[in-house]
Amino acid sequence: MSVRKCISLLIFSYIMTGCLISCSNSPVDEGISKADSISKKTYTPISGKGQEPVTLVFSYGGTTLGKGVKEIISQFMNRYPYIDIEIQVLPQSSDDRHNAYVTAMSSENDNIDVIAGDIIWTPEFATAGWITDLDGRISGDHRGEFLESTIESCSLSDKLYAVPWFTDTGVLFYRTDIERRPPETWEELIKAAGMKRHKVKYGYVFQADQYEGLVCNALEYIWNSGGEVLKGDNAVIDSPETIGGLNTFIEIVKSGIAPPGVVTWREEDSQSAFREGNALFMRNWASAYILCNSEGSKVKGKFDIAPLPVSANSRAGRSKGGTLGGVNLMLSADSRYPDEAWKLIEYMTGYEMQVQNSIMTGYLPTRRDVYHDRTLREQNPWLPEMLEMIETSRFRPMFPFYPSMSDSMQRNFHKALTGNISSVDAVKCIDKDFKDTLARFWIYDLTHFCRINK
């Protein structure tokens, strides 16, 4: 058995054991689906300048990127006619996509060349040897063209394992036709939402189902109350600030300003309610701006965005940042055509394609200079404001075994929101699970030992 496969199986076993509950709730039956080829009749691969025809598989998740991805891939194949691209579409859910990739790559599946992965997957996939070290393909100067936070999400132990494709962050949407200015504290939001309930169906909508989106929401309450999750390799989540932030989240769920079934809501539910004019405030990803302001939206031209509120007793000196989201492009370690796959990554993360992708999908660029593009700013005048919010965003734990940490947070945060356990017990359970996970950090040493002695 190869060293990489040995390490992959160890990590795979650990992840599947640690995430048993979440995996049982998120089956991988929808896993890696049959590749959806772009019309090969139009883009028939041919030899170019001595190049043999090559077929790559580009794998991504969800439906929101569909049109933009196919347009960019079509342009790439026009530029490189000897490279044919098949698009592989996975489920929308980040949790389901993650499980599908883990299952495929732990068996050294060579049917994927380029992976569009959640930013939190980079440390895990790199440690397992599933993605390629890109240090030799992108210089330090070129790294500097990207936003610092996005490059950091692509790195592990000072090595680069991905290239940032697009980024995102949690923000507050508010109705400017009802509320003149955004609330700066959660207390102000609760008060305003309660007073204006006669004008809208819901005061505040957000994501509180048991999935990764709940973690992103809950961490924003914690951070903006002065709490933290990790410091170095130490779990510090069990603190009065964390419990205070979680209590605020619980209060909002139970206060009557949120939908009765909000503990089952995800991004699409919140976005639909806001677009229909049924909500005063919404927490969602910044990229939702385009859809909420599109034709057919009942709030078109009637809303704005702002940083998320903080707790009143921690306003001074506290972060107002949202959770950093986004997608990185990774080169599979099992790709049979790594050079051609790298061409695709370079093309999709280049300046022109980032402008085009942002215009078509609303997702935020990862290249700093794209935020100053005249065409893009004419279409999206709020872009400079978005840049400020991206730069104050916070990372979820960038840790190889983050899936286990996320599983614990999903379960315990949701139990607290539904009244099954107290906020204190939820935080203590998470803290214990974190410490158990960190205690198994020895696998890093095993990985290093195996690589040196292979």
C-alpha cells in the first residue's frame, strides 16, 4: 500500500468516525454524479501544435454557478482546442459535497482533475495528499495579486495547495424603505424588528438548520460578542463571551421576530423570504445581493447591506466581521493531466474571468485589482463596500480535522437553539469534542514521519 493511501485511509477513518452523526444525516448517494459534458459537437477536441487531445473533469457543486461556469469553460476550450472539459455537478450542500469527495479521493479516484472546494477543506485535503502542492506553479508576486485572506485559505504550513476562485462573507441585509439605518447591535436589531413587524411578515431571517451554514451563523454571534474558538492548538470556546453570543442567537430564535420554523431554514429559504418582501432584516452571504436586486425581486432597489451587529456590551473594540466563505480551485493529486489542469485553474482565476464570473453570478472576486474594474463597478456599485467587509471577515478553524469540529458545532448549536440543551452545556460539549480532536493531532507527526521515510 502506498504511503499516501495509508495516510488517506487513516484520515478517512478518523473523519468518518468523528462525523458519524452528520454523515448519517447527509448520505453520499447523490455523490459524484455522471459528468455533464459541454456540447462536444461545438467544441470537438483537436490536436494543437503537437498536443494530443486531452479530456479534463472539472468538479463543482450546486446550481447557482451553472451558467457562469459553462460560459467560462466554453471560452477556455476555444482558447485551448486540444483540451476538452467535462463538468461534474455535485449537490448544493457543502456537507454532501465534502462527503462525496472524501469517499472518492480516499480510493485514489483519478476521474477528477480540478476540484472547486469550500475554503475550509484545504488543510484536510492537503494533509491527506488528495491535492497537489502548487508552490512551483505560482510565484510569490502572483500570490500578492489576491486578497490576503483568500490566499491564507489556500495554504497549509506555508505551502500553497489551491488558488482562490471567488470569496464571500456573512452580512446584514436591511430594508431601506422601512429602516433608514442598519442596527449596530443585536439589541437594536431585536427592537427594530419587533417595532416594524406590522410592515413585514418576519423581522429577521437567517440560517439555523443543522448544517455548515448554522456554524457560520453561530460563530458570527460568538466573535461579535468577544468569544473565540481556537487559539493556536488550544480550544478556547468555553468562555462567558461565547455563551453570551450563543444566548443572543437563542433569544433571537425565540423572540418572535424570526419565522417559527427557522431552525430548518437554509440560505435559499432566507433569500426567498427577503426577495418576496417578507423580511425586514436578513443574514446571508454578500453574493445574495445580485439575486435580491434582480428583476422579479419585490425588494429591488429597496435594501442595502451592512456589517453584522455586535453585542451592546462588547461594541468597543469587537469585530463586526462575518464568516469568510468562498471556493478555491484545487488540482487533484491523481490527475493524469496536471499541466493541462493547471492551465484551467490559471484561466478561471485570471483577471478577465473573475470580472465575468462576478457579473454573471454575483460572487465576489479574490483578486484585489478586480474590485477597481470600471465595468464591474458600474454594474455593482456596492463592490468597494463589499471589499471592506471581506477584509474584516473571520476564518472558521483552518484545521485538517475541521469536519469533526463542525459536526460537533452543528449538533450542539442546533440542540441549544431548539431548547434540547442549555447554551452552557452546548459550549461544554463542543469544548470537550474540540479537545478530543486536538489530542489526535499526532497524525500530523505520523504524516511527516511517513513522508520522510517513504
